[in-house]
Amino acid sequence: MLQDGSTQLLCLTASSGVPLFTRGASKQLPFSVIGSLNGVHMFGGGQGALLSSCETEGGGKVVWKVFHDSVMLIAVSGGGSSGACSGAEMSRLQRLLENVWSCMVLVLGQDELVNLRNIERLKRDLRSCFCLIDQLLEEKHQGVLGNLTHCADSLVPPNPTPLQEALDGFAQAADSEFGCLFVHGRIVVATEKWWRLAPQEVVLLCALVRTLSASGSASCDYPVFLPQGSPTVAHRLLHFQLLPGADVCVLCGPTPSLQKAETELVGRLWSPLIETLRSCLAVGERCLPGSVPLRPDVLALLLINRETRRSVSCVQISSHHPLSDSSLSKSRCWELLELFYIFSISRYFTQDETLCGSPEESTQSSHTEDFLHGFSHQPQQCYLVTEDCKCYGFQTQQHQFFLLMLPSVPTFALRTVATQTLTDIISATAF
Amino acid sequence: MMARVTPGAFIVPDWHRCKDSKEYFNKIIQKKNRKNFGLLESPVMPPHAAVDTLDYKVFISGKSGVGKTALAARLAGLNIPSVHHETTGIQTTVVYWPVKLRENGRVLFFRLQLWDCGENALRRFDHLLPSCKEQVDAVLFLFSFTDRTSFQDLSNQMTKWTESTDCLVKVVVGTKFDLFMHCDVAERDVRKFQETWRLPVFHSGGEVSDRLGDVAPILNCLAENLWHQDCVRAGAAGRQQQHKTRTLP
Ligand SMILES: Nc1nc2c(ncn2[C@@H]2O[C@H](COP(=O)(O)OP(=O)(O)O)[C@@H](O)[C@H]2O)c(=O)[nH]1
Ligand SMILES: [Mg+2]
């Protein structure tokens, strides 16, 4: 139906199938196909059957989901090229639909989406969501995995304490309990209440801040609804670019005004930390401070803290590597890391969905369950050897850890290297 | 309404082309591109050449899709987004611009903070417009050369803004001038408008060049009119310390 590897998103009214918008894929599906996709779902509904996904002969996949009996989202993927197994691709699409719906609520609020009074107006208002939705559809977010893991991409600074204090003080001065500091689009520190937002909300807010930050704007006042915490009442997200690449945001009520917060609080409370912020910026995409040693044969890693729902990830490509004649590019490494994560959690490990708090999401882990039913136990470690790299993943009560290494690492040593690397990171950062 | 300022009456016109401006403009340029300053930063001159920085708030007005966000990015030398995404709240962009006063050769950095807010967001959320209007110093009124209604709506908008305050610099910018194949607004009409309202009108559009000449006319015009407005406000005494100056380093 579509080109390999591309994903198209359709949004229609659930009751009458009026198209609200389509995004993604350069070549749009013909209107007749869109009509049929809606029709076949409706037909199922009439027969008391809920159509949730299907696969075409060519490896294309379609996923349907109706939200609050009012809006239907359909994701269509051309399938194939990425090499992901079909179950993993299905869960990616299901996750995508959840995320897109959350984006729509974040920007427009649930009321407007559930009470469809004026379709034309809704269509126009929905355009406000495209920026975020397009970001979700874009395949390459190098170094940012939150949309997939529903964990907050983090950067561990060399010295978090003064930053935490400054952030707490700043949030308080702005009459807010929810504050967060970002460096290179990843969370450095956040207020305690921020971590009590639903993990999915945290990930969405991070995505929003990244788009604001990438636009180069100095400050923003964005109305946002929290899909789970406050779907019908808007809060204000105030965002400030302290330094290029270093952003702070707070969720506020009616006060203070953007101007007041900026002129009276930002300079006063953050100027003393300018050097600390610069040292965070210097950590760069490694996301781990220099005090954490990484073996040179490590290509990439993803570490998830299952309790705090935070993650750190990095790709380490040293071009003049003595051991490596590997021609893996940085972006290919990110892609492989992503694929290995999907592979592991869709086959062996569980994704901690229950913590997401959304009952709607429980359906999507069904693929995992189907597969796991074949086991009499819950796997805790897995490895994968490919031509490009060797991968090792394992989980503990507290962490999930995914490591990509050079093919030159002996397979029998993978487990030791992985365990040691995790120990090194945790003892240096307490992540 | 304030008397119209003749371009070049108060500041040295095209100063970015003069040799003596180089050390100042170098502070807003990094590797041939415009430098993006975070809120904690500002251009810093060596101690012997220190200059004052004057802070102004400029609101960008115009209907959805005319090119408000694109113009803000253009003036700041940022990447212009190629796809139109509705701005769903207030977004501000900071532009530093050095200016040389004519009368005494004094150099000043103008810090223009451009306030851009999506029209849909303004309509949906009541608190945004007051926030944009709070202590605003200037308004850029935008119309698009490819959309006649946006041009016809100008006077409407201008009246709306003049009612609330008369101490306001107003500048008009016609966007998408590069799309002359789709031009929907005649030069003649623009001239007529300019004469009626006695306001500066600029044309904008096309590829962003890394040269300053692209944005200099608009920024110089804003700076000059803001300076003049301050002089008028301060009773022709010139802009002294009483106005809000930057407190950041
Ligand atoms: N060719 C051309 N396109 C422009 C110009 N200004 C804006 N655009 C395009 O018009 C669309 C809307 O611009 P935008 O700044 O987002 O409009 P806003 O809604 O007023 O903020 C975008 O796709 C821009 O790329 C211009 O001067 N020339
Ligand atoms: Mg805009």
C-alpha cells in the first residue's frame, strides 16, 4: 500500500468516518482506500467484532483504534525495510496511535475532541497538533528513545546538586511545583512533582520542549492539557532557553506572566549557574559524565531505570578505533539500538506498561504475551549476534540494560562486559 | 499619532556596511551565521568599548499563515521552518542589533524581543493577548503578498492596536514578496496604503541570505523609531537610564 518503511496516519470521526487529517508518508493513500479502511472497521463493529490490526500480503500493516467513541486513528505502515519483526512493528504502530492521541489532547484538550460539535472548526484546530505529530512520525530522532520506551530521556550531569536546588527555587518562584531542566533535549533534573506526572506525559512534554528548543526561540508560553492529569483544564508551559541547548520549563497556573517570569526570575536565579550549565552542555550526546568509563568496544547502550521511568542512552563511535574496521555510522547505531530494544521487549522482557496508568495500553502488550506463553519462565537475559554487532540485554528488578558491542568482542564475554558496564555506570552516577 | 521618522534621521543608515561597525556586528555573528543567544547571554564588548543594551518588546501581528514565525526566524537569522506549523502559544525570539546614533556617534545594542503568537491560540486562550500587549513597545503588522484579504485586514488591525495605546511604534511588512507569480496585492495599493497611514512598509521574502543586508532595513527602522519614541517619551531629553535596561550580564 505504501512505500517500505513509511508510515501514514489517518484521523477520522468515529461515528461517521469524516476525515479530519492525514499525516506522514509523502505519497498519500487514495481516498477510496481510506474509505475502505474505515468501512471495514465499521463493518466489524456492526457484527460485534473489534478490528484492531491486520497485515497485508506485502508485509504492510494497519492498526485501528477508536478513542472515546469520537475519534478514530488508523496507522498504515509500508512494512518491511527496517527488519523489525512483525509483532514489534505492530506494537510500534499501536504505541504511535496512543502517542498521537495524547498529542491531540495535550494541545486541544479532551473536551474539544470528545464533543464533536463543529467539525470544520475542529479540523482547523487540529492543525495545531501537526508539529508534534510530525515529530512522532519522523523515523529519525537520533538519541531520543522516549516515544518508544515511555521513559524520560535523561542526561546525567557531573554535578546535579546545584542544578536541582536552582530548579526547585525557580519553580517555587514561578508558583509552580512542576519544573524541569533540559540539556540537549534530555532531562537533567526535575522537581519531585514533575516525576509524578504520568510517564507518557513526561515524554510528550519533553518532545514539546525539544521542538520549542529547536526553533531557537528564547521563551514560550504554551497552553497544554495533561492527557492523564488534566485533560480538560489547560496549564501553561513556560519555557526558557537559558543557553543554546539548555532549556528550563515550568507548568504554571495563571501567574506569573511570561514577561514577568523572564525578566524577574530567569536571570536572577540562573545566571549564577551559567558555568555549571556549560559543563552539562559539554557532556554532550554521551549523556553520561566523563567520570563514567566506557570500554572502547561498546558501540551503544540504553539503560532504563524501571522505578523512576528514566533512561540514558548513548552511541559511542570512535572513528580511529584500533580494533574496529566497522563502518557503522552513528545513525545506524541508533537504529540498531532501537531495534534491539524492540526485539528484546517484544520477545523476552516486559515493558512496564502497568506503570503507565493507562488501561487502554494494556492491549498492546498482547504480542509479548502470546510469545511469552510459550515459555515456562520469564527470561532475564538475552543476546543477539549479527554481522554488524553483538547485542546483550538483561533486566533486574530495578533496571533494564541494552548494550551493543563490536563484533570483535567474544560472545562468551558479552555477559561479563554488560554486567560490568552497568555496575560502572550505577556506581558512578547512582542512576 | 507620532510624527513619521525619516529613515536615517537619528541613526547612521546602512551602518552594517561601514568599516567601523565591524567589531560590533562581529559580536552577533558566529561562523558566518547569526549567533543564537540564550537568555543568560548577550553580546559582550571588551571593557574599553562597552556599550549599553536597550531592551524592547515587539509584537508580530497578522493572520495565521502570513509568515509571522518565518519573519521572526528571518530577523534573528534562524532556520526558517519549511512546513507551516501553527504556533500554538506565545513564542518569543531575541534579536540583538547594533546601531550608531547620528548626533553623537554613540553605539547602542538594541535587544528586540519579538513576540509571536498563533492566531488560533489567541482565539482559544484568553490570557495570551493581554500577555502579548503587556508593556509592548512596537508592533510589526504583517500581510502576505499572496493573500489579498490579509492586506485588506491591515487597517482593521491597526485601529485595534491604536485604541489601546498611542505610544507604539508601528511597522508594516509584506511577506512572500518572492512568490511574485502568485502576487495578489498590487504595488500601487501598497503605496496608497503607505501614504494614507504614513507608516514604513517593507517587503520580505525569498531565501535567507547570511548577509545582514537582508534584514538591516527592517531592524534599523524598528531601532530608529523606538529610539525616537523614547526621546519623545522622555521629553526630548534623550534616552537616559530611566527606561528598562538589561540587568543580565
Ligand atoms: N516563499 C515564502 N514563503 C514564506 C514566507 N514567509 C512565510 N512563508 C511560508 O508560509 C508558511 C506560513 O508561515 P508561518 O511563518 O508559519 O506563518 P504564521 O502562521 O504567520 O506564523 C510557511 O510554510 C512558510 O515557510 C516568504 O516570505 N516567502
Ligand atoms: Mg506561526
